[in-house]
Amino acid sequence: EKQVEENLTPLIEGTTIDKIILKGNVFNPTGMATANRELLKELSKLTKVQTNDIWTDVFDCNEGLEYLNEPINPGKKSCTIFAEAPQHWRDCYGKPYGMCVHEGTKIPELWVPQINKMSKLFVPSEATKNLFKWNGVHIPIVVIPHGVSEIYKPNRKAKEGEEKKNFIFLSVNSWTGREGDRKGTELLIKAFDEEFKDEKVILLLKISTFFESGRNYADIIKTILGHHNPKIMINDEYVSEKELVQYYQKSDCFVAPTRGEGFGLTIANAIACGLPTIVTKDSNSGHMDFCKKDFTYFIDSHETIQGDLSYYVPGNMLAEPDFESLKKQMRYVYENQEEASGKGMKGSKFVRENFSWKESAKKLMEELK
């Protein structure tokens, strides 16, 4: 407790906010950094912002953000938003606020005293708000939803502009290659392999763990199935966001048999692009805030499992998607493409109208004031 108190002792006192200092990942293409980066871009239109992240010229997503790469100059009316794992929350300027994403039913116990020293905790969904309340966080918890960038939108010409030979199921995630992974990718691979033998259908896996080398996903999939399936296509290279959007726009259905989401940014992006979306029905996951029954195809989930101990504490239970339900929904969407396309467009309208980074930044500023 004493160490926590010392870590969070404000370096500069202030009563009103004229600068936000965000401590967390910003300048890389991971999901968390993307959320922080998009939020900062909108916040910079409302007030001064800075970050302590290490600048990199490698990724195109940082173009035009050099103004964030300055030595921290807190001024007299700053606040600090910690936007990384709570064990790293230390040295703040002005009032301290926390911003955290997690999924499941349990958080690390060491997080709780750190979080409770904050003025408020910002989370992206109702599910994450409940998660932290259940685990002893007693400070105000405010939902600041993640958003979708304007670049994520339907583009029918993307499909019409090329000869369409195959129906494309798309998955975009950071698969570790292990069975039991949070994203449920091994279930998707098995379901596709069993359900689609002779049809002109492919499964496209856009895997974003390009920052971790040494995985041969083709061999991993062959080990899982016991054979090679040429209809399963893999891309684990870094692509620009402009290219990534085209993956969504050229596909026919997005599939996410996830075991847990703090928000589900790739799911939101897919829906924004007008893709019919198949996703796990899970009241403990953030995607349920925007995956509505009138435009989403839900995978049943009747059981929970221990989350991967490489990432989660013992007792953190995640939803287990029902394998037969996953196959059933994929088959249904494939055989009812006109209906699914209509639902996809309905979902796109809902997500793009209700989940924007602009509105997220505006709500955050109101909470800071």
C-alpha cells in the first residue's frame, strides 16, 4: 500500500485540465495501441495531449502523429491517464485516472489497490465495468466505448471489381497458435474443415501477431487437422490499415468464435464494413454492447473454461463456444447470403452511427472535467 501511494503521488497539482498525458502503448498496430492512438487523435482536437510511448517510424499508422512524440511538459493543469497494465501505473502528473481492458471473470489481485488509487477508472464496455466491480474496484467506473474509424465502411465495388469465385469467411485476430487460445481460432479451423468440403468457400485468416516471429501457421493448422486444407489461407504479415480494410470489404462473412472480449475492436470493424458477423454469445464480453440480435449470428455457449494461464490468473473463466453451433451458423450464412448481406448492412449503420472515436473522446473529456 505504501509503495502504491508513493508511485501515484502527483508530481504537479492541478484543479482543471488543459493537458492529458497518456501513459501506455500508442505507436504500434496492436489492438490496445490502436485504441489509445485513435482516442488521442480525437482528444488532440479538444485539448493538448502527450504520451510517454516510444516513437517508431516503422508503421504507417503513425504518419502525422509526430506532435505526440515530444518530451513531456506537464504544465500546471495536467492529468495522467494510465492506459496499460495496472502494475505499471506510476509517476503521474496532476490527477491520476486509469484506463483498462480485460475479459473474463477475474483480474489479478495486485491490480485492485493500484486501480483504487485512481480518481476514476475508464473501461470500454459494460462487461468490463462489471468485471472490475466484481473484483473489488470501488472507485467510479465509467464506460468509454471504443469506436470505429471512418475508413471502416461498406464498399460493394470491392467485391464487384474482381471475378468472384469463392465465398470468403474472414477472421482477423492475434492467434497465438495454441489450442484454447482466447480467439477460438482452432475451433474455427476445425469447424470450417468439417463443414465445407466441396463448396467454393475459403477461410481467410488474417493473423496480426507479426511482431512475434517463429510461428509456422501452416504447420500448426496441419497438426490441428491432421492434414493440409488448401481452402484455409493465411496472412500473418503486417499490412497497412488501408490494406486491412480491404480484407473486410472483399470478404462475405466475419467469424469470431471468441472466448472473451474486453470490447472486440476487430468485430466492430467488421460490422462497420457491412459484414454479416458470427460471434460467441457471451454476457461477460464487451462485444455484446454492439452485437445486437437483429443483425448478428450468435454461437451458443453453454460452458466456461479456465483462461490461458499464460495471460490470465487462475479462476478467470472464459466462455467456450459450442462447436456444433459454430458450424450451424457458418452453414446458415453461406446458404442464406441475401438475408445475411441485409443484416450486415443494418449492423454497419448501427455501429457507424453509435460508436465513433469522436464521441468517445467527447465523453472522456466530460468525465475529466
